[in-house]
Amino acid sequence: MSSTFTERLKELTTDIGRGWQASLARRCGVTRAAITNWLSGRNKGIESTHLFAIADYFRVNPRWLATGAGPKWAEVPMQLSKNVHPTVGEVLVKFEEMAARHQQMNESERIELYIWLAGERLSIQATVGPQTTD
């Protein structure tokens, strides 16, 4: 179990490609330097609004992110899940995002992309993996 917020954040970011720091910074309304400080452990505390934004971005349980307690992954109630096929425009945008990464997708990203393309998508979040757009 990761014992600090910094270690848990690093755990979430080990296998993701480039650009996530800028995307997360936009989501949280902070600079990339703030993200770097969170990763280095220079900041000893984090605002709750930022904590929840980070948890939403990585789809993890905010309690786990803050304390290391409880399940790591956020659970989504069944009533919020529905089968919705993405539009052609959404598929093209997703392919453009993947092509712009300049890095191969890892196995879990490939599976999530397949599931998304097949039509299983959460109504509260429609992107694969950490969200890259606001």
C-alpha cells in the first residue's frame, strides 16, 4: 500500500503517456509547477477541490487518494452506467488523441478503448483513461 499522497499519485501516473500533467493542471485550475510539487512531495497539503479533481481525473476513490484507506478504484452505481455507442465525431477525436500521444497504448488502455468503441460508456465520463480534455 502506498503510504503518502505523493506515492499514490506517482502510482497512478507510472504508465500514462505525455501531456497528462498539463491536462490535470487545467482540470484543477493550477500550474504544471503545482503538479510537479505534488509529485515531488514539496507540498505537504492539498486543497480538497484539487484532491477531488485529481480523483475524478484518474477515476479513483478520493479517500484512497487522500489517505490510502478503502478501495483504490471509484465505484460507479449501476444506474449511472448505460450502453451508448459513440458518434463518428467522438471516435475520430479519440483516434486523434491517441495518435497525438506518440506512445503506444498499454494493455489496460487498449481494453478500455475497445469497451468504449463497443458502446459501454459511463454517462458521467465519456473518455478512456485519464481525461485529456476539459
